Amino acid sequence: MNYRIDNLQYCNWSREVFQINKEAGLDAVHVTIVYHEDYDEFLERLNQWNKLFNDNSDLIFLGKDYKDIAKAKSENKTAIFFGFQNCSPIEDDIKLVEKVHEHGCRFMQLTYNNQSLLATGCYEKIDSGITNFGREVIKEMNRVGIVIDMSHSAEKSTLDAIEISQKPIAITHANPSFWHEAKRNKSEKLLRSLSESGGMLGLSLYSHHLKDSKDCKLESFCEMVARTADIMGVNNLGIGSDLCLYQPNSVVEWMRNGTWTKEKNYGEGSKDKPEFPKQPDWFFDARGFGNIEIGLKKVGFNDDEINGILGNNWFNFYKGIN
Amino acid sequence: MNYRIDNLQYCNWSREVFQINKEAGLDAVHVTIVYHEDYDEFLERLNQWNKLFNDNSDLIFLGKDYKDIAKAKSENKTAIFFGFQNCSPIEDDIKLVEKVHEHGCRFMQLTYNNQSLLATGCYEKIDSGITNFGREVIKEMNRVGIVIDMSHSAEKSTLDAIEISQKPIAITHANPSFWHEAKRNKSEKLLRSLSESGGMLGLSLYSHHLKDSKDCKLESFCEMVARTADIMGVNNLGIGSDLCLYQPNSVVEWMRNGTWTKEKNYGEGSKDKPEFPKQPDWFFDARGFGNIEIGLKKVGFNDDEINGILGNNWFNFYKGIN
């Protein structure tokens, strides 16, 4: 059985988006449900999601473990797995790790660009690695079954997390920096360490992570995948598109600025280009999975490898979460 | 006019404690009102303090600036200045800096032992210095008039704070490490940088910061003050006793563990000595100021210098807060 999984989306959720994802053949999507929200605000997001599940029960349901991906496929639905892009919902309380897991959280980034209580983000000047509290939280995430996601973290913090975690970790949405130098992309050293520990890289389709941004060619992307497979092995690669479909630009401003600064911070953008970047024309939305399938074949991957990259590798990774 | 100021106490507050402080001649005390409390919990502490102010209005009132210290002296009362030992009440929100100032906060530690969102604590393995959010918060603290207190912070973070802050900072309660090596005590390099920038060191009477702990001799303490004055100048020294009078041991356990770990952390104590340490017999409570006065005279300080150390230096520092 082959599965199609997009392991990171943060869309402006609606029936239309769920229909597009189903049309794209997605059996599972890891969705970001919070960035900077604290625990109470996270509970509000849950209420919003419960309404989405109710209103679209013919298309989606909350996924708890890998078996729900198979269930979604058999029912022609998409399993939705919850994830956090920052650790804000656990605040400073180790006990909240178990609570957020009970509410469905399966992935949590230890940082979002800036320093958190757990680790250093990729936008800080100096990376001190995993903190005292971070060590405790990693242990607890391992225990309850939440994947450590280091997509927006700095390098030493990520290497520390790989070493400290008793279970493989994930970088759900980023690309290798050998292909496109960006603060958010990852070094070869880090990718090797990630794959050696059984961790996964979800390849990003967000233009700021792509060579030539929205003008990135499908061929260039697929050649990058081939080179990354040479480094990491083909079984540790998946897709984490970072799609932000239909989000207004006020959202990207909030993602970058949260409530931490009075100045405007442009993150991966700039003063001239503060908005969400445009997508490449071969990946406007998840239906672009079909284009990637064709592209991967052209650069020499066989069917098993392509099915692995487009979903089966994430499926196998999910087996080890709990 | 000479003032007596203890610039750090965290007592189990009661009429008895306020009477002792008045008996000791204290015109002002900087009191810790929160450690790990978030903003809402901070508001609850304010309610508790409002009751204390009501019930003991003949002894204490809330101090807002240096003029309240003179007012306290003239009315034979003690002005109470609020401070935080951690930045938890501002959560991840720059706007809360102004809010806590409106509620009376005049000192805020950027960290309490562990990494915070602003800086690194002295119990972390690696010190990455002031974070992105930390830079913004320091600017805002400077603007509204809250003193940056680095007593529990790591060295690079403290040196960064001295450099970044546009106003002098304080280490309200610690001693030099040349006298007693302790994670919480400070290096000569740091003390020089602190005094060169106009900052203050509040000398601590907490046994874990004292040479020979509770058996520390008054002479030894006062000789240390003399050597520290050689390094820092005599005008940058005050007292920040760190008195935790009448606190139950459950409180020191909470101070150390907050909600960040499931294991028990002993901080400056140890498994064999988890409790609050005993005070030296010449400083059971603030009435020990009298003993220090005698001791400082014996090691050669003149009256002006002694009055400076016991309060006037803090008084002058308070003039620059707002």
C-alpha cells in the first residue's frame, strides 16, 4: 500500500483546502495548529478544529497514530495530525506536555526562529543548544509520543536534540543549504546526523527555501532531492510543503513578530517583500505532488523510492512515534 | 540625610517582618513579589500585597521612586519596591513590560538560574547571551523605568546586558567569586564592567553566597566588602540581603523547581541539604545591618562610605531609574 503524506501545512483551513488535499491524494497532513499561542489559546484553536472536523467529517478526521493514515486511505479521507511550530502552549510547565498530547499534539518544534525556553532558534546570533528545561521536555515528549521538530531551530540545538532524544526526531519542513543558502535550510553535517539517528527531513516547497524562489524549476528541486538522498539515504526523506494556502499577509506578519517586538521583523522576507512569497507554478497547492512524482522519476528514482518520498517514509516514521 | 536600604528580601511577609525591618532602620526594601508566576498570577500577588499595605499602613507603603524613600524616612515607615526574580510575568509579550511597571515593578531579573526567553541563567551549561526578544525587552525596560537585574544570570548574558542597556543595571543580590566560589557569585571582570557602567552590586547575606556559609565571620564579610570596593569603587556597593525570613522549605523547593522538571532540583543546596540554609549569627534578620556597620568601621571605611554601602548608594541609584 502506498500513502501520500504532506507533513507540514499551515493553510487558512476551509472545506476547499480539504478538498484540494484529497484531490491531491493526501492520506495524511501534519497541520500547524499554533505558533505563539499559550495553553489557553491552544484550547481555543482546538475548538476551531473541532468545528472543522464536524463540518467536514466526510473529508477529514483527527489522526492519533499511523493506523489512522491507513484508515483515512480506506475511507477516502485525510487524517489530520496536529503539530505546534513553537513550544508556547506548554508554557513553563512540564506537565502540559502530556496534556497537549492528550489533545492530539504529535509534533512540536522546540523553537520558532528565536530563543525559546527549550532551545535556540535559527534567527538568534548565538546557539547555546538544548536548555535544562529542554532536556526535561525532550524526555517527556519521548515518553508521551510527541515528535521533536527542529525545522526552525539553530544547528547546535538540533544536533543536541538528535543526541538527547531517545527517539528519532524530525525536520518537518526545510531544505538542504548546499542547494539554497537560507537561515532555515540545513547543513550537510546536520542532515547526516539526522538520518543516522533515523530522523526525517520533510522537503519544503515554500519559496524562501527554494533555489530561485518562486522561479525554482521542478528539475532543480528533484535534482536536489537526489543529492539529498545520496547524503541521507532515500528512506529518510519526505515532503513537508509548508503550504500556507489562502493565508492573508497579516498572518505571516504575526508568525514573524508574535508579541516579542515593537519593531517590525521581516523574518525570511524583507521590507520590500514582507508578504507571503508566491509558490512555484508546479506547486501552487498539494496537487503539485503529481508534478513532483513525474520530476523524481526523471532524475532516476524508481517507483518504490518515489512512493517512499511522497508518503511511505513518513508512514513508517509515524509507526515509531508512540 | 542617610538612608538604610535592603535591596533584596523575599520574606514570608507579615506585620512582624515589617516591624523587624523598621527596627533595623530600613527606609526602603526591594521585595521579590514573583519568581515563576505568569501575568495573571502576578496580579494575584498584587492583591495579596494590597492587603498587606492596607493592614500595615502605619509601617509600609508602595514605593514608586527615590522620593518615596525620603518620604518613608520622614514618616518613620519603610517604602516597599516591587521586583521580579524571573521574567515570567511578561510572558512572551513586550507590551506587558509597561503593564508591570504601571503595577509598581521596578526591578526585573532577566533570568532565574535557567534559560529564559531573554537571557541565560547561571545554571545552564552554555550561555548564549541576550536573545532577540531580550534586546527588545531591555530597550522597553529602559524606556519605562524598570531596572535590569542580573543576579541569577550567567556571565556573558550579564556582560551583554550591561552593554545593551542604556541605563545602569544591577546585581541586587550576589557576592564576588574571588571570596566565595559559587555559581551565583560574580567574577572580578564582571564586577569591573558593572561598576564602570554605573551599575550596583547588592551584597548578599544568604549563606550559600558566603564564605564558610552560616559560619561566615562578620570580619571576613567586611574584608570582602573592602576588597570589592577596591575593584568597583565604594559608591557602587549596597546590600541586597536575600533574606528569606520565616519562609517554609516548600518555598525554596518551588523556587528551584518551579514547574520545569519532574526530577527534584536542589539548586544551591544538595540532596543532603535541600532546605533554606541557616543565617550567620550576626545577620539573622535585617537588624544585622547594625553589625555590618560596626564591621565596616573596623576594616577602615569612614562614615560616608558606610552610609553609602548601607543605603545611600542605592538611594542615588534609584534617582536614575525613571
